[in-house]
Amino acid sequence: MAPGAAEAVAESCSHHPVGYPSLAAMLAGELLDIAILATPIPLHAEMIEQTFAAGISVLVEKPPVVTIQDLDRLVEVQRGRDVLCQVGFQTARAPLTDALGELARSGALGEIELVAMIGRWQRSDAYYARTGWAGRLTHQGRYVLDGTLTNPFAHGLMNALMVAGRAAGRAAGDTAVPATVRAELYRCRDIEGDDTASVRITTTDGHTIIAATTLCAEEQTDPRIVVRGTSATATAWYTTGMLTIDPPTITDMLADGPGDLPALRGPVDRSHLLVDLAEVVGGRHREILCPLRMCRGFVLALSGIFESAGRPRPVSPPAVTARFEEGARWVALDGVDALVERCARDGLLFSEAGADWAVPTREFPLAHYTHFDLFS
């Protein structure tokens, strides 16, 4: 929660906020239409299920869950109940992502060769000290799988799946379905999860998604989705809302061309997910923007990532540079910025790009995959 958010919410309430010792106590003690679960990752599955059982719709932070069996179980529990679950992937249905998907689908970029997700952020050691589950694979007997694509760059992975799905002609709101995953997970710190990763996903529609991410960047940049076609390349910075097309002449074609080419400005923005959920619960819209079922491809990809890579591998200390600023320790992986950019551009994993600390992994098939059981 943002600093001061609780106080701001309290001041806007018509009555004094009430605290409860547990979610179960709150559900029993209040007449609710919607519950908001901004809770730790390992608690999401059981809290969503509790909320469903109480007949209450829910907005849950991303990722909704981290194992495919939890996702499938919750979708089944939801079936037949008049409850909704909106997942906090706020950019997955934002106008920018929809526009990028329409560009990929329309043929304006040519035949789609690659969808790439690029993430270069910096995090200090304090990021992993902020809570007991940060950087962990499991916590108190529950899966966390806290890594770059599970948590900080989860939006990027989800957006890439959305765009790849649209490129294949799937309906707006349907992600691509991962068919195989090959992943390399690394850690530059003494943590369990990864802080640097490269992943190749092939989809059931035949598209390729590459994700190259790090929290040990030499220079931090805004994350982006790149769609490379045979005629042009489109890039969307999903945290800032900027979209570019190379060569720029394609942009002129889209502005002046026939009506079946996608507009660069997306549809009406309903990406404020709580408002969207409230409007659907209140009968003003028929469907929410990011339902639980829409996240199956994302959770399936997470399962495949860890099945392929196993436990994240430590990076050799000589490849890592540490610095101290204002009492915080930061680490940078030498050369990782150029490596991430190259992998995203050429569709490579770190080991294929020649990183001397990287180790090849196996490709993991996901057909008929329904149960994740590692690190337990």
C-alpha cells in the first residue's frame, strides 16, 4: 500500500474504519459487495477461496496465484457462484496494450516474428528485506516463487501473452496459450528466487515470446513490449503509455489508411480495475476487464518457467558489482543491460547469447500440464 493510503481512505469513510483479526472475521462481520485483497502472494489462493465462499466478489493483486492447480481450483470454485474475481493486471486491458495487439493482428507490422518483453530495473537489498516472503520460493509451507516475472515484471509477461494472443486472432481479452517454455533463472544475491531471467515461450498458435529481465541493471529503464514483424517493429512502454513504430512511415499509414487498421488510441479506458469491478457488480457492465480465468496462460507460463529452470542459479561473484548509497546496498550484473537488449532483439536466452555465467536448460512441454510440485 502507498504511504498514507490507509489514512486517506479512513478520512473519506463515512464511518470509522473497523479492524478485524482475520479475513474470516471480516467476512462474517460485514455486509460486503467487494473485498480487496492487497495481501502477500502466498495468501492469495486461500483468501480468494474464502471470499468466494462468502458470496463476495474480489479484487486481488497480481499475481492471483502462482500454481496452475490453485488457478484451476479457484475457477472451479467460482463456477456456479454469483461472484467475480478481478485480477490487478491493470495494463493488460489498457488502451496501449489493446492497440499493440491490434497492430500485431492487423498485418500492419507484417508477419509477426517475435514478441519480446524487456525489463531492466534496479532494486536494493532492502527490497528483499521488506517482508519475510520476498525473494523466496516458499514461505510457511506455501508457494511464493518470487522472481522477476512472478512479481515486478509480471505485468510485462501478462501483456506479452495478451499481445501474442491478439496477434494470433484470439478475441480481445484472451491470452496466448503457452505450449513450451525454456527458462534460465539467476540470482546475484543470497536469495531463493531469481533477480535476473531469460525465458522463451512458444505458444499453441506458433508465436514466440522472449522475456529478458533483471533487477540488477546497470542503468534503470522503463519496461517495454516489442513486437517485431517482417515489415515493422512496434514498441510499447506499458508504464508510461508511449507507443512507437519503426519505420515511422507505418505510423502515417495507420493515421491515414483504411478503417480496418487499428487506431493508435485505444478504446474507452476502463483500466481502473476497482471501478470496473464495481460497475459490473452494480450491473452497469456485463464483463470485468481481467477475470481470473484470463490469467491461466500467465500462471501456466510461471509453472513452465520453474519446471524448466529449477532453482535459480547463483551468478559468479566476479560478475557482480556492489555499491552502497545512503545506507543501502545495490548490486549490478556487469554487462547485463546490453545482454538483455540483445536477447530481446534476437530471441535468445542468456546462455545462447554467450554470457559466461549462464547455463543452458531444458525445454518444458505444457500440454496437459495441471500440477506444479517443486521446492515443497
